[in-house]
Amino acid sequence: IGLQYGVPLESFVQKFTNLKFEPAGMTDDPDIRIAQSFMDYIFRRLALDYLSFDDRSELGIYTAAERARYVETGSYLSEEDEAAMPEATALRNDAGDNFNVDGARQPSLIDAHTTAELMESLIGMAVDAPLCMTCGTKMRPSGSCYVCEGCGSTSGCS
């Protein structure tokens, strides 16, 4: 009813995305792989179907093709959109080598073949590492076991 009375879809999407309650989990939709709830799924789907790219990018909602393009090229924009925005390509080309603010070299996106490899190269931890049973932070590999950097507990090995 709110949409009929002129409430913008963006405000509904902001309010109802990431709303958590059961049932939650995986979906068959390639654009929305995991939903926090039915409401989350419905409003993400509405955003993908009816909002422009700029509005969706402000909300952090991207299609599967846009996410794949980001992993491959480092930009959510297509080649045609980047050609229309010369300042964006100029800024990206001026970056040259991938360096952090402190001068350390960042891993290249080309080195990673999957998103798991990309995350491992960016954060330096195995993405499939278990969570600590004591404090809940991600554990780091230590030989054949895992060690928590937060509290110091191990995964059962000595």
C-alpha cells in the first residue's frame, strides 16, 4: 500500500533488507544466493528488478553478473559504462601497482581464480578456517591445527 501512496521503493529496501528471522538460508536465485528472511529476499528481488544500478549500488545489492565482473576487473561497471565515465578509468589507471597506504603491495585480482582464493589473498587467512569455540573469531592455521588469535585457544591439537 505504501508504494501506491508514493513511498519510494528505496526506503522500503533500506528498511527490509538484512531483516533477520526464520526461515533463512540459501535460495535458488543466482542473484540472491542467501537470504536472511522472506522479507529480505522479497525486497532484494524488488530492488534488482526495479531500481537503477546507482540506487542498488548505494544499498550494496548487485546481480550475479555484476559481482563476477567485480572479481574479474575490480569494477562493478560494464566496459560500456566505464567508457562513458573517463574519470573513473583515469583514476583506476593512475593507481598503477596495487599498493596500500602504508606502501605494502596488495594481491592482484588476476592471481585469484575463485572468490575463496581472493579472500584468502586479501585477508591472509583461510576462508574455510573454523570459528573459535571460546570467543567466536576466525582461527588461523597452525600446522595441521588451528589457533585463535583472539583468545589463544586451539582446535584440540597440542
